[in-house]
Amino acid sequence: MSRERASVKDVAERAGVSVGTVSNVLNRPESVTDHTRQRVEVAMAELNFMRNASARQLRAGVSTTVGAILMDLGNPFYTEIARGMEDRLAADGHTLMVCSSDEDPRREERFMRMFAEQGVRGILVTPMATTDERLAGLEKFGIPAVLVDSRSATHASVGVDSIHGGEAAVGHLLERGHRRIVFVGAGEHLQQSRHRHRGAVKAIIRAGLDPLDVLRQHDVTQITANEGQRAMAEALDAPGETPTAVFCINDLVALGALRELRRRGIAIPSGMAVVGYDDLYWAAELMTPLTSVRQPMRQLGWAAADQLLTGADPAEHAIFLPELVIRPSSDHWRS
């Protein structure tokens, strides 16, 4: 059964004091005698009174709520980022509201509008190609934004050097003797995919090889295990020589690739080496532990929230370096 929330007026009537006295107990308790303060606190406890933080923030003209629009909270990568944001915000008495864009521009815009209506202090967002256009609409409300896992010329941002990560992943495969490598990416619209591919090409050129001879790309339409399995099947069924290694845009996609390889009875890593990206907590626990490029997920979230709270300049970009973690899924030498 629903119950109306007790108001300051209700507390004042129960305690036999004025509304102004209750307000003083809430905001300036040192200005109220101990006896009066205790009467008010007893009334609050009896009524289960809880102050309306939203109304108080609106009156004060400042909010302690921050909104975050992440691509997919079902992906542990984004969950870890959100935890880093939450930890940093909590240190300054702020709270976090989080939602998923699902890479849908209309959904992202709807959440931005909702956060603006709530009067949030700022917005943290993992962007799509057109996100900057939508963020421009928030500027007239004085709501700052920080981009996460990306880089922007117009907003403060934090990210990981995906070019370095792609170069490390494919450099490792080349060192193990692979010369027919598939990159399962996410298309040109995703900055991380473009940069990881660029790093892969850089590693191939550094090894004195032709990227057109070594690297093929097959894209997923969604960053999921099912799409990873479909893309792996597509790569294996494509005309030409069968690849010997696959580098995936992230660990979820790599999980799907592993599933397809096992379905076909292809041994890992002797028949096909597999490298993922993110190094999610379960990567080391798979039947064949997965080589992955580790990203500092919590640090990303922490740094983004810190930029927002400290009022970072729009030109500020914090960059982290990823780390290749080699495990049995790719640790095999080919002659």
C-alpha cells in the first residue's frame, strides 16, 4: 500500500515547532537548542521523515547527481567503468544514475533530455559517432559532459590507447608465426574499432609485411558473443586460405569466436589462435584461458568522474596504456 511522504510541515506539527525551526535543524543544527533539536529528531523518526534532496538541490542551484550513459551495462567492461565512476563521485558526496544507450542515437538523446530535466551536475558518456551533436544541446543548460573510452576535440575525455593495444595484440600473433590473421571489428563508426585496426596494421608494417596479405576484417553488427560466433563462421567460410589467428574487438566477441571454433572441432591454439580485448574477469577462467589486452576499467571511470567534478578543460584528454596478457589461447608457436 502506498504512503505519502512526510513533509517538513508534518514534522513541525508533530514536534510543536515552526517550519523554520525544522529547517534549521536540517541545515543549521548549531542554531537550535539541544532540547528543541531532540524534539524535532524524535518527530522525524516517528514519521520516517526523509529530506527531499532534489528539492534542496534545486533551491541551492547545485546538484550532487551525475548521469552516465554507457553503451551496454550488460557488458562487464562498462559495469567496471561505472563502478570507478561511482567510487570517485561517492568520495565527494555525489550519486550516480546510469543507463545504457545500446548504441541507439534516439535512446541516447532521450536519456540526455531526461538527465537535463533532472538538473544533473554533469553527464559521463561513452559516445557514438554523432554524440557530439547531441551534447551541444546540453551546453545551453550549463551541463558539462566528459566522454569516456574515447577522444574528442570539443569535450574533456578519458580513454585507452587502442592503437597501442591493437599493435600489441597483432605483434604478439606475428611473433608466434601467424601470417593469416582475422580482425573481428565493429565497423568504422566505432572509434575503438578503427584504432585497434590501425594498431594491427602498424604491427604488420613494422614486421616488414604487407597488411593486405596478412590481415582480413570481418565486422559484427552488435558487440555480443552471438555476433562474434557469426563473424568467426563468416571468416572461416570466406574464400581463400583459412586464417590461423583471430583478434577480436573485445572479450565477448572472442567468446563467440571460441564457441564457433569448438563447434567445428578446430583446436585452440594450434588450429586457431584467439586474442580478445578488455581482459574481463572471466577471461582467465575459460576452458582455454583467453589472451586479452587488459584495459584499466575502473581507472577510466574514476578519471572521467574526476574530470567532471574538477571542471576539466574541454581540451583535456587523459590517456591510459593497455597491457597484453598472454594466456594459452594464443601461446603457441607456428613453424
